[in-house]
Amino acid sequence: MNSEELFKKSLQYVPGGVHSPVRSFKGLHTTPRFINRGKGAYIWDEEGKNYIDFCMSFGPLIHGHQDPEIKEAIIKALDNGWTFGACEKYSLELAEYIVNRICFIEQIRFTNSGTEAVMAAVRLARGITGRSKIIKFNGCYHGHLDAMLIKAGSGLAGTAEASSKGVTERQASDTLICELGDLEEVKKVFEDHKDQIAAIFIEPLPANNGLLIQDVEFLKGLREICNKNCALLVFDEVISGFRIGFCGMAGETGVIPDLVTYGKIIGGGMPVGAVAGPKKFMEFLAPLGPVYQAGTLSGNPVAMAAGLVNCKKLTPEAYARLDKYSENVVAIMQDWMDKNGFDDFQIVRYGSLFYPISTKDKLVRITQLPLNMNERFKALFEVFLNKGIYLAPNGYEVGFGSLAHNEEVQAELKRRLWT
């Protein structure tokens, strides 16, 4: 069966035909591609057509598809059993490796996804502070838990409405919304809700609604506000963690959070998330503390083995190559776009993350995205897809470079674009 037939069949058995909405190709004039396999920088659909992949499973595959060393670790772990629901050494080895290399965390708790990690961090922040309200920013995505599926309502500081049905007004009222880059608004929200705010949650490199690079002074300002108000600063580094250097944006900026959440790369392509921080906070988690968090498959040995090898391969030399490969890929794409009817686009890049957007303006918040962005992205996506280049199928999603996008793949990218 081809992709069109498979999608038609999937619609009978799965809501919308997909298990995550962004895969649906909603708003695009084409059918989702059903992927059969991936290798290196390439994926193949059920019809046998291959694509240079810049989605990379939305970020985890920093070494590309089927990295041989990670694959070997997965197979070796499988030979010993794939889940125990008991203590095992695999999660200990990964925890020790990460904690010993990131100076601002002392303990880590593994979960099964980034959403689970954020859910644990929200509960932990409330348990530590004894406060109920949290601040998040318009344009930052923190998974699909109720407390985070909130967006700005009327535009007034501190007002919020749910972005999804099923989220109650009471849940929405405990999440306060601010605009990225606006420290004065954050200060006012704290004044209006004195001694009620447990934490500020932020993607230090917002990469779920475009790539909205924040000024370091803004992040430093958030740190100062939290210190002054006895609230926690929580960095959601599910995307940026281990991608923007091993220590993520916290290491890049020198702004140290109280808690940090990880996902994606931490599992080498297996389903893994984590929440981490100093002992004084992490020991609030059960079984030591009063904040309950659990997961039958948390610390799954196969995922832990994959994650350990994945992390060990992330050397300074590997990060230097990754940055260079990503720089080259963006330059090739930008040159083609400038000369082929997409000269209104810029490609915003930070390390191995990149984002093609139909404006030349600087973007720091979601309200600055152009009104025509979806139409323009649709046109670009479909041209690229026909040329065998696979971007994430949504105008708000970023692209991901990998260590598999080497010089040979870059030459093939150029050939496909110009043919």
C-alpha cells in the first residue's frame, strides 16, 4: 500500500489518522508520507522514495538514523531484556554520566517523555514552594499537560485561556501568561499575584513556535525576578538540551535554572525525558519527599543504554562538526531560496536548529510572525518535498541538523535543489 492508501485506512482506526497532530500534514495539499525506514540523513517512504531528512524525529536523532554504535547498544540491551519494572544499572550509568558533566544539577529523575518531565517539574515546583500559580510565555510549548496548554487571552498581563478543550477554567487560571522579552510584564504579574507564583517556566531557546532567540539579558532578568520573589526558574530544555552543547542553553548563557527538563536527545531516539536539579529540590520527590511522581517504564533499560552511548558521542569535536554542517545546510538552502521565488524568506539558525520564515524581520516573540507564513511555508514545503527534502510538516516547527548531514549529504542537497 502507498502512503495515500495507508492514510485513508488509518483514518478509520486512529483519530485524524495520526498519533500526534503535527504528523497530519494539516493545511498542506498533500498526504502524509508513511515512512518505512531511515538511515543516516535519509528516510524512505512506503513507495520507496527517499528524502534528505531535516525533521530527524523532531530532534532526537542528533547522530542521524540508525547510528551503528547506538544501534549496537540497543541490541545488546535487548538481549538482556527490555523492561524490568525494577532497579537496574542502565539508568544509574546514564544518570551518573550526565550529573558528572553538568555542574548545576546534582540529581536526575528519568521519565518517558518531555511532557512527563514538565508535568513532574510543575508539581515539584508547587510542592517545594507551597504555591499554586506558574508563569509561562506566549509561544513556548511545554508538552500537552493541562497546566501548559494555555495561551494569552485578551492580551492583558496574567490573563489566560485554554488552548484545548478539556482544560478547565480553574486549571487555566493558575497559569499566568507573559510575552517573551518583556521583563516589565513579568514583574507586574508578580506584583499582582504576590506570594502566589511557584515558578517561571520557559524554553530558554523557544523552538516550538518558530525559533525565537531570546536576549541573554532577558533570561538573566528572569533569574533575578525569581530570586527576589522566592520563586523557581525552570528551563524547558527538551529541545535545546544536549543539542546546543552538552549543557544546553543554561551552559551557553550562564543563566542557571533551579530545575531543568530534558527529552529527545537524552534517549538517543528512544522515548525518554528527565527532570533534574540540585538535591535540595530533587529530594522533594517520592520516595524521599511528599511530591509523587512515578512511571512503570521510566528508566527503561533499552532507552537508557541508547541514551548513554548517544551522550558519550557528543564530544566538543562532534558539536563543532554539527555546527559547521548546519551552517552549510542553511547556506545552501538560503542561496536556492533567494534565487527561486522565495527571496522573502530568511533562515533563522541557532546551532543545529534552523527555521525558514517568510520575513526578514528579527523575531523574538510569536506575535511577530508574519500573517502569510502558513501559505508561504506550504509553498516551500511542497517544493522541497517534491525534490526529496523533508522538513517538519508545519510552518511553526523548526528544522534539525545532525552529524549525518555531512559533506556528501550537503552536495546531494545542492544537487536536488538545483535539479
